[in-house]
Amino acid sequence: MTKKQLFAILDPKTWPASIIPVLVGTLYSVYRVGNFRLDLFIAMLLSAVGAQCFANVLNDYSDYKSGLDTIDTVYDREGSILVFDSIPLIKVKKLMIYLVICTLIPGFYLFFHGGILIAIVGIIGFLVAYFYSAGPMPISETFLGELFSGLTMGGLITWLAYYIQTGYIDKNIILISIPLIIYIGSILFTNGLCDIEKDRATRMTIPILMGRRRSIEILRFAYIMMYIFVFLGIFLKILPFSMFLIFLSIPLIIKKLKFITVENISLKNRSNVMGNSVLSGIIFFLFYIIIILGEILRSEFL
């Protein structure tokens, strides 16, 4: 497997879905409590990205082996490197084993510092990652895919990043994580939108059940809910008043979401649609992270 093939199958463009929850959970712990340990942050980040890479490879492997991804249903190498490159499946299996090991090493470090709760959450996360794409009835083939992925990556990762710094989980971090849960779910939702025709024969996802037009309305409503929960956090004084600045990101996100239309959604246009979906969330949480970081620096130096 060449470096280019490895880069493609690990799919770095999806990494923000694991990096952003770690950043938000960690920075909120610093803002709220003042606790920060760099070693635990790095270990958490490596574990989250490692788990994301494992999930990406397993998803490509499962879709290819099941016959869902073929030359007729995938239009570029970004959609599935396994369809276009002759990579032996035994090498893909070995890569997944290496990724599990690479994820467990920082995971054990977190376990020794955080206790049994770290192990429980880690096992739950791994099981969801595995059964999302594999097993007798993969979660991705049902209408529960967005819920499980959102709760696992947007919820569990954020809570865990907060927990390893503070030693507890409270209602504040749970409320803080809701926009992340919605965002992660929306990425998978958009992916399902693009794959409607490919998935129709074997899956029963929300986009298939709702149709393209109504699904796009749901996607836009999801982003509205992200802003509503931020407003709620400010109102309850869980977030700083300066977080109102995040509403300046609305025009930028509207511009990106305008691209996601019935006419643009297709397997051939999948990369562009997914890119706009992922980037919309990155813009939202870039504002979010910068504002929280600014509050931390203000309290430290002013």
C-alpha cells in the first residue's frame, strides 16, 4: 500500500469529526474549571483520531466486500480507494489491526489516569465503530446511523475530553455537546443523501425514508438547532456572553449550505456536497473554539 493509498483510505477530510469534539471538551474544561494537562489532551486526541481512522477503513472494507461499492456506484477514488486500486484485502485487515493497536496505546494511558469510566466509554465507542459498518445488521444500514454516530463522536468524545481534565461530567458539558452531536449526525446524514440511489436496495436510512427535498429541509433545520442550543447555553450562563459572536458565522454557513440542493445531490457530485457539509461545521466550531480560547486568554492575562 503506497503512501497515497494510505492517505486516501484513512480519509483525513473526516478527521475534524473527531478532532473538534476533543478541542471543544478540552477548552471548555479550561474555561469552566481551569484544568489542563497537555499529555492527557494529546493522548485523547490520538485515541479519537485513531478510532476515526479505524472506522473509515472498516467502512470502506465492508462496503467493498459486500458489493455496495463497485465501479458502477463509485465515481472517483475519493469515494472508495478499494474500487479503483488493487489493494489486497489482507493488507486492509492488517491496517485495521495496526490502527486498533495505535488507538489502544494512548487509550491505556488515559485509562491509567482516568480509571474504569475511560475503559467503559472506550469499549462502547469501539463497539459502535465496529457495528456501524460490520456485523449481521450494520447500524449504517438503518435509520439509526446518524443518532449513533452523533452520540458517539459528538457526545462521548466531548464528554471524555472534558472528564479526563476535570474528573467528572456535568450537565454543562452535556449541553455544550449537543451542537456537536447534531453536526456529526448531519455529516452522516449528508453522506446518506448523496448515496440514496446506491443504498436504496440494501439500506433504510433517513434520507431514503424522507426523500431528498425533505431531507435537505431537515439538514438546514439541524443547523438552526445548533445556533439555538448555543443561545440556550448563553442564556443559562454556561457559555460566555461573547459567544454571541458565533452568529456572525451564519452568512458563511448559509453560503455553503446553499450548494446542497436537490439538483446538486448525486453520487457524481458527492465530494463537493460532502465538502460543503463538513466545511459548514468547521466554520461554526472555528468561531466557537476561537471565542472560548479568547475567554480563556482574557481571564488569564487581563
